[in-house]
Amino acid sequence: MDQTRTLGDRVRDIRKRRGLTQRELADLSGVSDSLIRKLEQGEIGDVRLETAHKIAIALAVPTSTLATESHAANPERGDVQQWAPVLRALDGLHGGEPDEEPTIEGLRRSVSTAILAVLDSRYAELRVMLPDLLRDAGALVTLSVNGTQAEARRLLSQIRQITAFMMAQTWQFDAASKAISLAIGDASDDLTEMAAIDWKCWTLIRQGRLAETRDLASRWADDCEPRISSATPDELSAWGRFLIRASAAAVRDNRPDEAADFLRLARVAAVGVGKDVISQSNPWQVFGPMTVSMFQAQNALIHDRPDVTLNIGRQLEGRAFPLAETWNRHRLDTARAHAALRQYGEAIGVLQQIQHSAPEWLTQQRYARDILGQVIGRRRTLTADMRELADFLHLAM
């Protein structure tokens, strides 16, 4: 594909090959004809991934045929400033020596504390912890010998994976990519490396780099496919998570059959695991039958089937789930489904529940801001709850 051609050029060429007028394409895709016109005339250089996906469905092409560039938004200035010490530590600029020489056991305990902060979405604590963790782990890798060096490298990989997660969570993708590359290089065993690759897939899909995500995840799924009868839960989880990542990329890339095939294989892995578990080698991710169902609900929403999303959500409601972040992400999908069906009170209620349980996590979710913006855009009058949420999410009104 000629990368020098604009998105508008590609849309116009495919539209004409399909024999469609601009108005017909607008009607089929559900976007305004003025947007199609401005896009093709170069007045608009790019659109959101969701909009590109709608146009791709109407033109019967993969989304990546149209959207060839990253769709990542810029980080907010406050986030860049707050996380600057972590980035300096990632570059080896630690700004001081430890009070005492680090040990493997002490670092292991500190990493466990950091993992709990990730799981509980206590991001302010992580900003304080990560610079020292990066410094101490790097020192241990340098000083360790024989059997202890492999453990030091594994811990350093996990710390850099946490760093990559937080950088991507705050939309600082260049830093996230650097942290992931370092984490992959640090990994001293296959499962730790696969955990780092899993984060890389998540970072890519968060940027809208769909083809890259699908290719990377499917290749690793092929390479690590275990023998079901003898595989450990960690091996099945690693395989299943790659299949989920590939499905998530494929459905956004307007490849529904591929997405369904990946998800069917993921369910095979989930059945082998038996219940949703957090892997020892990937301790901030979860995999199992409920996880697969959540991604099935997400895929249905992308397919414009909010009724299916809500039906799956009702089936999952009230069941114990071991990871709050994944559950909250699913709850955002249910809020979006309610909004799509004009059930605005229900959508606001879900957002309020997440605000109460995970406020630091919710403020970083631009998806939540989009959902609330959709609700507010369709209401003539705003309730006090809507105004309070808009202020919390920094949504301009």
C-alpha cells in the first residue's frame, strides 16, 4: 500500500470502485456525508479508529486498509510531568543511591507490593515506587551471579512491564514501547517473555495498530500452542491471552470470521484452565472462561450488537472475578451498550459504580469520557450526576 496517500484518498478510491456516492457511503457507514466530503477533500486529515471502522464495514475492507497510522491521542501534560521521574529511572538516571544494598528477597517483596498496586489501580503509589524498583533491580542484575542472576532479570522484566503498562495507560507510547523492549530483553524464561509480549500486543491495539497486533499475537499463539492434555494453567493462559489479543485486533480490523475463530480457540484454552486465574508469570492479567466471555461481549459491541453485550453482562453479573481492572473494562463496555440503546440512566449508573471502586483507573480511561460524551450529546438537559461525572473525567461541556 502506498503510505504517502491520505486516508481521504483511500476512502475515495475504494468508494468509487464500489460504485458509491459520498451520500451513499455516509448512509451505509452511519457517519455524516459532510465528514466523508471533508475527508476526501483533505479538509480532515484523520478520523478516530471507531469512525474508520464504520467506513471500512461499509466499504467491505479491513479497517487497516484505511487506518494505516497510529490513532493514539497525545498524553496529557500533567501525566507527562508526574511520570517524568519514572522515565528518567527507565533511562538509568536514578538520582541517588539506595540506603542499603538491594537483595533478591527484598526486591521480590517490593515487586509483589507493586503488583498489588497495579491490581488495585493505585497509580499514585506506583509513581513513587517505580524509580527505586528500576534502580534496585538494575543493580541486582549487574551484581548477581550464577542462579541469582536469572531471578534478578525476571524481576527486572516484571518491573519494566509494569512501567510499560503505566506509560501506555497514560498514553505515553514511545516510553511504553521502550520499556516493553527492555522487558523482553530482560526475560529469563519463556513465560515471562510471553507476558511481556502480551503487554506489547495491548499497547499496540491501544494505539489502533491493528494489523501489527493481529500478526504479532497470532504468530505467538501459533508458536506457544501447548498440548492441551499436559499443559500447565500458565501455559494455557499464555496461549489463550494471545488468542484474545488476536481476536480483539481482528474484530476491529473488520475481520469478524477471524475474530470468532480466535475466540473459539481461546475458549478451548479457558476450558483447559477451568476457572479464571492469575498466572504466576503474568500476575496482573487474568485468563479463563469469564475473561473469554468478556471479550465476546466486547466483540459484539464492536459489531454493533449492544443487546448481546448486555446479555453476556447479565450472565456474568454477581460472579466472582479475580482482577478488578479487567472487570471494570468490561463494565465500561456495558455502559457503552446501555448508551447505544439510549438507556442513559443505566449507563451513568455503571460509570458511577466504577468511579466509586476505581477512581484513579477511571480518570485514565478516555473510553469512559467518550461514553459520557455520547450520553451528554443526546440529552437536552443534564442531571447533577452527569455534571459531576463530567467534572471528574475532565470532559468539556
